[in-house]
Amino acid sequence: MKNRKKLLIVLLCLVYIINVQAQHENIKRLTSDYELWYDEPASNKGGLIPANESERPIDIDWERWSLPIGNGYMGASIFGGTSTERLQLTDKTLYIRGLWGAETQTSFGDLYLDFFHDLRSDYRRSLNLNKGIAEVSYQYQGVKYHREYFMSYPDNVLVIKLTADKPGSLTFTVRPQIAHLVPFGPLQRTDTMTIGYLSGPTQTRFSYNGREGKVFAKDDIITLRGKTEYLKLIYEAQVKVIPINGSMSAWNDSNADHGTIRVENADSAVILLALGTNYRLSPQVFANKPAEKLKGCPDPHTEISQRLIKATQKGYSQLRTTHINDFSSLTERVQLNIGPKSYLPTDRLLAAYKAGKQDTYLEELFFHYGRYLLISSARKGALPPTLQGVWNQYELAPWNGNYTHNINIQMNYWPAFNTNLTELFESYSDYHKAYKPMAEQFASKYIKIHHPQHFSDEPGGNGWTMGTGAGAYMVGMPGGHSGPGMAAFTSKLFWDYYAFTNDKQILKETSYPAILGVADFLSKVTTDTLGLLLANPSASPEQYAKATNRPYPTIGCAFDQQMIYENHQDAIRAANLLGEHNENIRLFKEQSKRLDPVQIGNSGQIKEYREEKYYGDIVLEQHHRHLSQLIGLYPGTLINENTPAWLDAAKVTLNRRGDVSTGWSMAHKINLWARAKEGNRAHDLVAALLTNGIRENLWATCLAVLRSPFQIDANFGGTAGIAEMLLQSHEGYIHILPALPDAWKDGSYKGLTARGNFEVSASWKEGRLTEAKVLSKQNNTCVLKYPGIACAELKDTTGKMIRYKSLGKDKISFPTKANQTYTISNVPQHTVTAAPQDLTADFNEDTVSLQWKPAKDAAAYAVYRTRGNNPDYELIATGVKQPSYKYTSSELKTTDFLIFKIVSLDRKKNEGKATTICVEKK
């Protein structure tokens, strides 16, 4: 007996030690750094795609293997070579004349560092996501070499530190080059150039797309300077080389356009780079003719010189400390742990994932990478991130390097809100304020053309609008393949900007003016049609019709109707919050009643077009990348848990659309399935994106083919979607773990944000919440949802138990105080009864016969039905014991189809999972 007691004590001690170690490992994982790392340089991977005789080869190393750093203004892609290092440089404002006369972003140039270290060993290159620092290290002839790179936002410089572990061992040449120089003037010759598009990556050289520039070295500085023909843009970069010991010399060729600096036998060196243009964000760059867009803008030389002097005076250590403090203050806000850390190089980790080994650490790394990329490309004072963020190596960037407003630019900012980076939206807010005068002109022009009876000659009286295309120098007008709801797709960002910050000043000065302007415009674009107000003309973005293989012109498509409804509701709420008495608010309320934003079709789907009967009977592509009819589900909010019939119809549409598509489309579907509260389906899309749309450096692609260009929106949308699986707040309450997949059975997160200015943290075990913490930033009421939470314990910051109001068994409400943290624990375990399977139906005259396979652990079933476009179901039977039911009603004689939902019930009559079916009359 004594031996048994001793053994029991030993076992208990072991369990305690294991638990302590597990907790320690969990804490360590939450606070550890994330990095992408590789054991080979980018220049030794991939190589060139063989080209046809009429094409230049495409350098795919940049899109697959280089590692990006950026500060919003500029970006650098690092290759990590040991013989020659390459840093590809991009400035967001550097544009030339592109195809069809459009302004198109172009690469700034490259910074080469020649070392000629060919036979190296112990190679490693990495990108630290927490600190925003890239590194390269290796051994060469007995010397350990190390390089460190970062792009400072506070000082707006690129910083490189080169070291060797033996004095006098560092010898290298700094050799910058300007990219894609072209003589000014009309076409003198025929040539080809790579532009990075999927189909036909070459175009014939055309007139007046010239770019001139020279590189010259003097003392310790190399200057790159030139101008463009079309916009008369002046661009400049200065590279300063600061060696410790050794010797340094500058060299220029006879024409002084290829300057270099040579450093020999140094102990270490720092290289600083500052660049810029004479671009200034203002209304004139959108309104004026090309030659006058930059009129009066100052030459960038003085500002760049001063920036470099200040950085030099600060010194490397202070530059590094300032950068890390700035960068990590954003990255460290959110932590996520959904699996054990992997120590494989990132490319092998991804390859294993694509081969079927779905390591959750890659999903975790991908989440943090999206936040890293947003921090690196969307900062106050800089332009918004383009379709490639702040990185582009092409002479003509894919899709002009612009901001596509029918989903892509919106997706870029989705993670700004729910992953605790709301201030990064200021880059778009400032951009919007600059283009708004032009957008108001477009609104007036649009109304005058399509609805002249509603035209107002008051300044701003027609609101503002925009089309799909926009960039650093232009915004477009709605038309073609996208309807007038486009502006509301954008204004939704402004509502979320307020909703997450709960800042009345932001609402008054930024969000409400943007939302109200769109509402003013959209209130004028509808036509009274049989009592409904339908957008006319109307178009679902980028959809083509079967009959014509062209955009399908219509009235009142789902995209436009849902966007008008969403924006009207946001305008009404904003006015109420501010106590505004705008005379149009009453109009928005009346119009909202007649918009009919969601319609259900005979396939049980949410219809994309009002004249659609079955899913896909109008469109050319059944699996089209856009899901415009589901914008009301995400990023909109009108389709939600409180409209269960619409939510189920959205699932039908999602399943019919399919999973694998463009990278950004798969990212959108992650968010859509998360909003549908289907965690496993959302995870299927995470896996589909990582398997089909992500390259070795974890950059997303447009298509899952080698020639498809890098496109960053899927990185951002994927990160937002993972956060949406773990926390939602769009339904008037904070829903904890709303779409947790089975693959993430154990985990935790910290710092995700919810509307109302709350930060939420949660831990779970075996798929069940063990603890949640809510940090309230303001004195707001907090409403939480989680199964069984009404029986949980709630404590304040001091550990004192506090009372809450139960709103049913799964929801609680309690007042909060600013900067106080509230802890929810001891949540009762809950089980959800499985859904019935293989539901079938037979519809004859006035009877529908339903049959299904029994669900495991189900004690009985409830039967619901809905008809028409009703958002909710009606309960028609409960406590059904057998897996079958006959529904007889006179209404069946006057309807073509109904939708039925069978819900499993446990022994306490709690509802579990359900299955639905759309039943048509024979």
C-alpha cells in the first residue's frame, strides 16, 4: 500500500512537471520571434523561365525567393547572394507612361554588392517578422560573414550592416543601377520588354514612355538621379557607404553614368540608402493633365540629402533601436499559437504542406507574415499598398501597380481592423481625401448621364463615386464590368475604421463624410421598378454572360443592391451617433425598405442577378473568382446569424463556386466561410490557398501557375480570414472562436480586436474555450457570445467576481471600464449534436416528403422551412423522433420551391447542427 502511495505521488509530480513545462513552452511560443528562413540564396533557386524567341526571359527568383522589407514609402527585395548580392528597389510614386497611355508603376532600380564569395558554407538567410530585419550569414575561407538589412519608417532609410569575424576581411563593391532606361521621344525602334503579365509577358516599345537617369559616385556617396518623360517626374536615390577601417574609393566611367564605390580590407561597414521623387499627394495629381500633375512640386534632392545626413548622424545602433521599437510596437500586439513550431526551412515547410502534410505552424507563420507585409507597405504619409504592396521589379507593373477597387484594395486593409493595426488605414484615408474632389466630379458626371432628374448643381451635391481602376495619379469612373456600388465597397472600410476604434473624432472627421458622400450618390442611382428601387445600370464585377461573352448589363444585381443597403445603413447609424440631422437621412431610411438586397434562387443559392433562376444560368464562368453576390456576408454584415436562411443560401453559393481559384478569391472565401461559422470549411480554404496560391517566400500569386505574377491581396485577406475564424464582432456582439476548425484543437491568441474598441485573448483545449480575456479601451458595454457562457465566471482586473446579464445561455452582457481587463473562465463544456446526413425530398402537389439518415447522439429533430427571399426560417415541427417527415400545406400549390432545414436535438432539446435542402416541385 505504501509503495502504491509513493508511486501515485511520483506520478502526480511528473504530471505537475509536464504541465508546468507545457505552460512554459506555450508562453515561450507566444512570445517567440517568427521568421522565414532558407539555407540557399535566392539567386541559386528557380532561375530563368525559358522564353520564346520574341520574349525576354522572366526572372522568377524575385517573385518566388527574394525576401521583402519595406517602410510604406519604399521597398527592397533581398536575394542573399554571396558572390553578388542584389536588392531590388521600389518607390510607390515612380510611374511612367504604360499601355494605352495609362500611368504605370515602374521599378526604381537595383543595388548590387559584389563580394565574389563563391565557395561558401554554413549559409543561412532569414527574415524576422517581429523586428522587420533580414539577415544573411555564411562562412568563406575561414571567415564568418554576416549581413543585416532593415527599412526604417521613422528615419525613412534603408540600412545595411556588413560584418566579418576577423579584422580586415571585408572587401566589396557597391554597384547600384537604374532600371529600365528608355530614350525620350516618339518610337524610334522596335523592342520588347517584360511586364510580368500571365499571358504574353511582352509588349512593343511605344512612344513617350521614356525614362532617363545617371549614376555617379563621389567620395562616400553614390547618387542615382533622373526623370521620366510622360509625367516629368524627378527621381533620386543616394547611397552612403561608411566603412570601419580599410580603404574606400569611388569610381565613374567616362560617361559618369555608372558610378561605384570599392571598399577593401574593412572590419565592418554600414550602407545607408534614401530615395524619393517629387510626387506630392494632392487633388492636382488626379485632376490635372499628365504634364501638370506635379507642377510646383519641389525637387527631391534637398530632402533626400537631409534625410541621409540625419541618418548618418544617428548612427547604426540608434537607427536599429528606433526601427525595432517602431516595428515591434505593431507586430507584438497580436500573438497566435495553433501548433508546435517547425524548424524546417520555409521552402521545405511549404513543400511538405503542398505534398499533404498540413503543418499548422505554416498557417500560423502565414498569419503573421500578412501582418508583417501590411506594416511594411501601409504607413501614414505613404501611399496605400498596391496590388504588389511596395515591391515591383517590372518595367510595367502588373495591372499598372494600381489600386483595384472591386475587391483588391479593400482586401489589403481587412487585417488592419481585426488584427490590431487600425492606424495603418490612415494611408488610404489620406489618399481618399486627395482623390475625393475628382470623385465628386465623377459622381456629377454619372448622375447627369444616367439619372439627370436627380442631378444637383450644388458643390458636392451628388456625393462621390469611383470605378475599379485607381492609382497614384488617377481614379476612374464606374462603368463597364462593375456597377455603382463600387464606392460603397470602399466606404465600408471607413465604417470599420470607426467601428473598431469607436473614436467619435474619426467618425466625425473621416468616416461619416466618406460614407455620407457615397450615400448621397447612391440615393440617386436607382430606378423605381415595380415598387422596388433597383440600381440602373448595374453590373456584377468582372462577370461575363454566356450568351455574349461580354459584361452582363442588368438592373439591381446583388452586388449593387447589397452595397447600397450596407452604405445607407452605415450612414444612418453614423448620423445617429453624431446627432446629425442631415436632411437625406430620412431618404436613406425610406429607400432601404425598397432595396430588396438578397434574393434566393431555385438552387437554394443567393442570386447574383434578379433574373437568374438556377445557380450559374447566366454567367459564363460557373467558378468565377468574384463572389460579388456575397458581399453582404463579408465584408458586409447584412447576411449573418440573425438571417439564417440567407446564411444557408450563402453556403450553397460558396459550395457551387468551388474552392480553388485566384489567390485573392480563396482568401475571400476563408472570410466568407468564417462568417458562415463553418470552421472546417474555412480551414479547407486556408489549405487551398497555401497549397495552390503561395510561393516559396510566402508571397501570394494571382493564379497557381509559374507565370502568374505575385499579387499581395491574398496575403492580407488570408491573415484577416484566420483572425475572423477566431473572433467576430459584426453582429452586435463579440463571438469568441466562432469558426474554430478541428485542425486547431489546442491553441491560444492574444490581442485580436473587436468592434467597440476591445482587445480579446483566448485559450482553448480540445476545441473548448478554457479562458478568455477582454481588454476594454473605453467605458463601453461588452456583449460576449460562446456556447454555455451564461454559466461561466467573470472577473475584473483585480480578480473580483462580477455580475453579468445573461442574454440566453450563450450570451452575456456587462459594463466595462476603460483600460480594464475582464477574464472569463470555467465555461461549461458543451457538445453539439451532429447534423443529419443524406437529406432527400420529394415534392408533389401539396406534400413534401423528407428523409434523412439519423445523426449520431440526436434524440429528436426540428424541422424548419422558408420560402421566397425570407431571411429567417419558420419552425413547422419539433420533437420529430423518426428520420423522416411529411409536410402538407396549401401554400405548396402556389410555390415552385421551398427550403427545408432539419436540426438535430439532444436530450435536453438543445439544437445542434443542421442540414438544408432546396426542394422544387416536379
